[in-house]
Amino acid sequence: MKKTESRDRPRPVRVVALGGGTGLSQLLRGLKEYVARRRKEQVKRPIADLAAVVTVTDDGGSSGRLRRDYKVLPPGDIRNCMVALSKDEALLGRLFQYRFPTGHGLSGHSFGNLFLTALTNVTGDFPEAVRRAGQVLAIRGRIFPSTAQNVTLEAELENGRVVEGETEISRSRQPIRRVRLVPRRVKPVPEVLNAIREADLILVGPGSLYTSIIPNLLVEGVTQAMARSRATRVYIANLMTQPGETDGYSVADHVRAIYKHTRDGLFDWVVINRTPASQKILRSYLAHGAEPVAPSLQELRRLGLRYVVADLLHQDGVVRHDQRRLTRLVLEEFIKNPSSRKFLNAP
């Protein structure tokens, strides 16, 4: 009987999450609780490995300053993911997020950003600095910048104007026709492609479409590795449109924009929120040019996509994905549910 149960039990899965900004760190914060450290934990913690692939095109704030002054990759999104995956968010996590309020040259910088910058100069390699910092924080998972090259994001707008830099792109109020990396051919960190090849589940989003999601997929080999992967590939749709980036976009519009920059059929599933925000919060968002992302279910079906619609909204002055509900959905629908897993019974 024990042998039969062992054979029928779904094996622990290897998860890769791609993105940037607060969306990726929120997702990781929930999933880390289900990463098994030892074999005996695998029944309650079914994730064998959790790898985060993080965009490195940020050029604003503390990250932008350090990038310009020290020629390092922007550490901000990496730092947020480290804190999200850390074993002790209350102490070391809080230290890494500490932001200096005053001081010539220090004001506005976070300790974590400075730590990663110093460690990069000591090791001579940003990915190695990220790995070592992860050891300091005892993170439950692995974090990789999508590339070790110093890249810039460039956008071609619908009016033909070209805008350079993530900050300027976000400020633009013209519709975006296409974004690209400069230089055009950007090599990935080798571990990124290895993680994608070995993945059982690939999660993309939530996050800014043109400045967090698509830049990762433009790194050479990433889209191809995803397309060839045996993993179940899931896009987690944003809750609200982003002024200057995705005005009026539906969920299907987000997917089509990704396909336009990569290739058709990159995803198997889409995760969509169905909980409406309060009228008070909606008025605040509408005043700033943002609105709820329309689900556009029929269009998704025409794109050949399956979808899960659930109550995923958390609102407390701003709207965010509810961390616990999103984690539970990923676990129940894509990790514990054999019918949604392409890798069922894979060796």
C-alpha cells in the first residue's frame, strides 16, 4: 500500500517566476513557505526548487543612482526579492530595506542596495554578489538577474518617437508600439536558461507589462527556452492598467503584447482576478488614469488559452494581489492539480 501511495503522489515541482517590481516579490513571499528543505517536508511543502528571474533595466531612484555612479546592475528589484525569500524578514529583511533618510550621498539609498553594490565590487560579478547575499539572508530559493550585461530599455511609441530608459518610458503618455533592449543582443545568465529547462511550472507576472515582464523575455534564449519547456506556463494578469503603459488594455491585450514581442502560444494558462475594488479606491485610481483590467475571456479563448478566475484582490488604500489567496490558487490549480500539469508522470 505504501508503495502505491508513493507512486501516485505527485512529485515535488520546480518553479520559476519571472518579473520585477512589487508583483514578483509578493508572489515569492507566499510561495517560499512551501519550499521543501528536506525530503520529509515534501508532503506539506510540494515545491522542490523556487527560482526568481528578475529584470535589470531599472534606472530610477536609488538603483539608478548606483547604476550611474558605480556601473553596477540596478539592485532594487533583486533586493526586494531577497527580502521576500528571506527566512527572517523581521530582522535581516528589515535591515536590507532600511533607507537612509539623510546624509550626503546616502540619502534615499537602501542598505540592501549598498550591500549588493559593495559585494559586486568585491566579487567582481553581480550574479555572484546576488548568490552570496542570498546566503547571508538564508533565502528559500534562488534569485538570478535575467542578464549580467548593463542594458537599457528603449520604447518606440505609436507617434514614432523613441524614448530611452525605464523611468522615461513610465512617464510617457503615448501608447507604446514596441520595447527593445539596448544593446539588441543581450546574453542571459546561464543559470536562468538552466532553471527554465528544468522547471515544471513557469509563472510570469504580475508586474508592469513593458518595464518588468517583457524585458526578461527579450533576453536572448529566454523565450526559446520557455517555448521548448515541458513546464506549465502561467501568466498572472495585472489588476489595474498602468497610466502611460497599458491604458485601456484588457487581459487579452496584455497577452497579445507579450506575444508580439516574443512568439504566439507562450502561455498555457492565465490567472485573472474577479473581485471588484471599492468605489472609493476606484475613484482614486481613475483620477490618476488607471482602471481595472477587463478579463476579456472570449478573446483569451480565441487565443487558445485556459484561464482561472478567482477572488484575488486585496485593498487597503491601494489594490494588490492577496498574497495568501494567490499562493493558494497556484498550489491548488497548478502544483497539486494533475489535470493542469503538463509534466504529470514525467520522469
